[in-house]
Amino acid sequence: MTTKTYSEVWDLDVFFKGGSESEEFTAHLHETEAQIEQFKQSVQSWEPSNEASESSQLIQLLEKFEATSKKIRQAGAFVSCLEAQNTEDKAANKHRATVTVLSAAFQSVLTGFDEKLTSFDQNVWEDILQTEGLSELSFVLTERREKAAEKLSEKEESLINALGVDGYHGWSQMYDVIVRTVKVPFTENGEEKLLSVGQASNKFSSPDREVRKAVFKSWEEAWGEKSDYLSKTLNHLAGFRLTVYEKRGWEDPLKEPLAINRMEKATLDSMWNVISSYKAPFVKFLERKAQLLGLEKLSWYDLDAPLGETETKVSYQEGAQFILDHFSKFGEEMTSYSRTAFEDSYIEAEDRAGKRPGGFCTFFPETGQSRIFMTYSGTPSNISTLAHELGHGFHSYAMRDVHTLNRAYAMNVAETASTFAEMIVSDAAVKNAQSEEEKLSLLEDKIQRSVALLMNIHARFLFETRFYEERKSGMVSTERINELMLEAQKEAYADALDEYHPSFWASKLHFYITGVPFYNFPYTFGYLFSLGIYAQAIEEGTGYEEKYIDLLKDSASMKVEDLALKHLNTDLTKPDFWEKAVQLCVDDVEEFLALTEKK
């Protein structure tokens, strides 16, 4: 038993005292607005002379860029925490609107800045990048320059950013408003309760199938009641994006998410092709789990059902110690960071009403700290989520000495660090299980993550890809969206389930995020990429943490194909890497099937 007692509520006062009513935060927003204006004036007055001597002016502008970016990110992180901890916080909602306006204004300034980067001849540009203070930023600056060359004029792009406040980001905020009204009725001990979506989702890991089934029925009905509002929201988000893409001359909706994730289409195709060819073992797992639960076939609400008579519950304190113990077997840096996160209240884990569902990690660049959000109810899945989010936090920590502009890593690489942290905990737990029953339970939980990332995420990707294709021809009805979701789930799960979740598109926040389109495939990429890194870590043993940190430091300053070539000596556009990674998942399934053969 651990003697430590960690707070289950995070500390936000260290950033701005007073929560959503904070005077310090209001002052911060005013300072941010002023700084954006100063940066704007500097960019507008800059007239590049197409000479290498412009490097000194560029360095000064980049310093202002960096400082302004930190202020906006600090504000955005704080508001995200306020909104997540209390969905009824109306003051936080107003702050979100303010931050959205500031972000759009900043993006408009950056549009002008990026366009001026395109004014240099290629040879002059290459000379500029040789300057001390700029050479380390050559990748990100060239990336900005090349992306600017593919967009519309500064005036048009600035107009898009301005219109996007209400016509694009506003729809994402509308989703948040609608979600706050979703309550899931559930009768427990003879008393009907109205559960938040976060509380209801935790019920899907109940050992009682009647509980899971009842919650799922109410869950589907609750989201179904809001589905027309949500389909309107989803249609307008996609419509805005597609219109912008059309004006820029971009035909493929995947062009932007691939560019954001710094990866080639060939890499994405190779990954999904390998996954599609390896579905059979996971279908066997789902069939075996159904047998163990006494069912002919699993339904959606059975996917997270625990095996065994009793539901495993681990206190937050025990879960924290469990994570620290297993992180310590990998490296001291990750352990030290995570211990600080627990001791200094980086984590909001309390199971209470009014919280947003899901989990996330956000970074406060001016303060150099992260904050982690989740709802912890003691399940093995909760421990995995906690380890996952600590992985995100460690990624930011590992890059603390890297130039700020070289810290903007793409989502797919971000998910590498988080899923790598999950692997450390889950793999060590399986190997160190004290009994066959414990080993089976932990192994099943580990395989569930493979099912989620190779099947559930695949369904999301198939759905979103097809939805965007149909949206090009006009509004897609609620009924058709449900059909697309159902078709995608059946294909991704190789029709291994009895009942599916057609309203999943309504309940999943990821489809409504404006910052990153196609908020799905990076999870799967990160999971499999992390398996490749994990395999190398096992092979090399003690001391690998230093190499791992080196990889993380490079994660925002090169394409993922180059990152893999440099640190793993592998070609991501070929199937070999993906096959080896998926095979590690299959090995878990085969071990599970062998353990349960007699059962």
C-alpha cells in the first residue's frame, strides 16, 4: 500500500487565481490582445528586401511570434480546463469565445507573416536559414513558407479566419452547448438518476450486462434526441472546410490533416492496408470474449465489459503508485515527471457530476506545466487513460529545452508518446501478474486498446472519409449519417458484433474539433508507431530512455517518415514496419486465446 495521498482535483490557481472569475486571467487576455496588435504592426511594416541581411529582422519578428503564441496557448489551456471541470460554467464559455477571437486574429497576422516568407528567392531563403538563430528553425520556417504558397492571398485567408470565428469555430462551440444538455437517465437501487455523459460512459465497463444494456439504451435515446441539432452542426463544420478547400484548389479532404500530421498519403494507406489484412485475429478475440461472457455475439456495449465475477476496482492512490512503479522500470526522467504531476496536483481525476467526458492533457507554455483531465472511477481502463495522458505530459516535459517554435508536434507523434506510456504500464502489468486470472484480466484490457485503435478508430476514419465525400454534394441527413456510421462500424469490426452504435458520430467530440480535421487516424498511427519504439526499447534494455527523449525532441522538426528513418531506421511507406507492429498486438490475442482455451 502506498503512503502517499494525491489530490484528485487539479490546481489551476497557480496559473490564474479565481477560476473563470479571475481578474488575473482577464488582465492576461487584455495583454494578449495588445501583444497581437503589436505583432501585427511589426509584420505589416516589414518589407522584405529579398536579401540575406533580412535575417536580423526575421529573428526579431520570430521573438514576437514566440511570445504571442505562448500567451494565446496559455489562455486556451486555462479555458479548456475551466470548461472541462464544469460544463455549466458560463463565464468559461464567454472566455472561450474571447480566446477564439484572439486566436483568429493571431492566425490572420501569421497569414501575412507567412506570405512575406514566400517573397524570398529560393537561394536567398537558403542563405537566410544558415544564420545563427534561424538554422535550428529551418524545417518549421520552410514548412510555413511552403504551406503559404499553396493557400489563397493574404487578404482572402485573413477573411476566412475572420469569418471562421462565427461560421466555423462557432459550430464547434455549439456542439459543446448541446452536449451540456445531454443527460442519460439511469435507475440505480430503485432511484432514477440523470447521469452526465462522462458518468454514463463509465457504466459500460460494469460487470452486469443488464446495467450496460440499460445504460446503452438510454445513451442512444439521449443522443438520438439531439441528433438533428448535431447533424446540422456536423454538416456546417464540414461544409465550411470543404468550401475553403475548394477555393484553395484542394480536392482531397485528407490533404490538410496529412499536412498537419507531417505524413505522406502512402504512409497512411500502407498502415490501413496492413490493419485491414489483420482483422481475423481480433474477430477471434471478440468471439472468444463473447463465449466467456455466455453470449453468442458481443454487442457494442459489451466491448468494455470485464471478464470474471467481480469488477476490479483500484483506488486513485493505488493507480498512481501502479503507474509510477512501472514507469520506473523504463527510466527515471519519465518517473520523476509523473511523480511531480501527482504531487503538485496536475491531474483532475475526481468522479463527479458536471464534468466533460473523456480525457486530455494540455500544456501551459508560460508556466512550463501540464494539466491532465479525466474522470477516474477505478477501472483498468482508467489507469490506462491516466498513463496515456501522463505520456502526453512527458512529451512536453522532454521538449522543455527545445525552441518554442520547434515544439509544435503533430497529433500523430503526440499520440506516440501517450500510447508508449500506456504500453509500459500494461505490458509490465501483464508480465508481473500474480495469478492467471489477473493476467487474463490485464491482457484483455490491453487487447481492448488494440481493438479500439485498429477497429473503432478505423470505423471513425471510414465514416468521416465517406461523410466528407457525400457532403461535397450537399447536406447529409441525420438518417444517412447514422447509416454511414453503421456501415463503417460493420466494416471496421469485420461484422463481429451483434448490435452497433449508429449515433456514435453524435457522441464523439473528435468529429467536432476545428483545430485538427480528421481527429482519428493519428491515434492509430501513434499506437503502432509506439509499438515499434517499444519493441526497440525492449531489445536495447536499460538506457533507452535517452534515445527515446532524443526522438521526442525531434518530433516537431521533421516529417514522420524522416523521424522514423533517423531514429528507427525504417520506411513507413512500406508494410514491413506496420506488420511488425500489428503482430505485437496479434501476439497478445494469441496468448489470450491460449489462456482461455479450456475456459
